Amino acid sequence: MSSTALFDKALAVAARRAGAEVWSGARATERTAEGALVRRGNQTVAVACRVLVGADGPLSTVGRWVGQANAATLTALQVEAVLPQPKPCTQVYFDPLYRGGYGWLFPKGETANIGVGVNRAMGGDPQQSLEHLLERLGIGRGAVVGRTGGAVPCGGTVERLRVDNVLLVGDAAGLTHPITGAGILAAVVAGTLAGQAIVRALRAGDLGRLDEYEAEWQPFMGGPLRHAEQTALPGSALERRPRRAGGRRPPDVDRLQGVCAAGRGQRWG
């Protein structure tokens, strides 16, 4: 299991050692003809660039600038808590209360990450769902040692990963698994491919070569994400797929719907 905080820190250290300037707490506020305006402390700084990369998360400012905002998101809440006793493996929980999502427990020895992801548009209440999960696990507030939360894209990949001299990667591009919400692997792969395409484009003096990013991404990970998107539960916020001629879904989706209907209303415990 990876620690996102430690991973992000390692990336920042590696970027600095490679010559980048790390502007912690800075925020891009406006796109300009030369690049972008960035709010840094009490100052607004004009930053010029030949290529702009949007790696700014599920509610991406850069994505909105180029008309490629995520179509749908789940709201996730998570705590790190001391366990009454260690758990040997990851656990996943489904309950009618966790609308459009699910709950999880990722053990980390004496503690575990415990959380829920729900869809507010379907009536999901993240705080209520998390409290329900903690109660069922027998974990009180006094055992909680950390909290995190945020949005998770669940509507599939944005329509275009490249618009002019702008590339979108990771959550900003909707590159999360539309069923599980996992996104670190996709973000690492997309960031690597985007960086390589940028280097080739700048060395050749041809920004048209930025298209190589999406061309390389699609055969590598586009297929699995499309498959997951197309087999998401019918009627849920995760479903965003074309149907077959005549309006029928492929058989695998109908079978999945039948399994879920059979188990609907059955609580774990």
C-alpha cells in the first residue's frame, strides 16, 4: 500500500533535484496567451510556458480553461484509525447507504485507512456513511488519528487529453478507474507519457507532436478504463456508456445488474 503524502513529497524532491522550482501553496488563477497567472502568497505572477500541464486534481482549473472538466465525481471521506486488532487483508463494504459507491478498510499494521466514497447526486451523505461504517467496525472517535477527503472522478476519461498546448494528466483528465476510484498508476503512466511527448515536441520545435501523448496512452491504459466504464452498474453515476443497437447492453452488464439486484438490501455484518 502506498502513502500518497510520502509519494507526493518524493516527486517534489525528485523534481527539485532535476532543476524544477517547487512553489508550494501556489494556485493558477487565469490562462493567458503566454501561459498562466499564478497566485503565490500575496503576489500574482505571470508565468510563460510553451506547454502547460494540468495535473491539478479532479476539480481541475486547467481542465475548465480548455473545456475538459470531469463529468462526474464521488465524494470520499477517510480516516486513519487505530484498530482493536490487526486486520490481515483489505476489506470492501457495500451498503444501500453508500449510494453510488462503497466503503473500504486498508490495513497498515496497528492502524488502517477506513473510508467511504458516495455520490451526492444520488443522495449519498459521505459523513453519515463514514460514521455508519466506523460504528459497524466498532471504531470510536477516540481511535482516529488522521482524516482526509476529497473528490474522485467517476465519469470516465475527459474527451480530449490535449487541447492546443495544454495536456491533462491524472485526476484532472479523469484517469481514475470509474468503479474502484483507483488512480495512482494511471497518473504515473500518464505523467510519464506526457513528459516524454513534451520533450520530443520541444526538441523538434513541433507542438503537433504533443498528440503522441494521447496516441501512446490509449493502447497502454485506455482500453482497461473504457472497459470498466462500460461495465459500471446500470443506473448508477458510474454508468456512462453507449448502448448496443436497439438500446441493449452487452450480456456481462445484464448479469452484473442481476447479481446486484439479488443482493440489494442485504447489509454486510
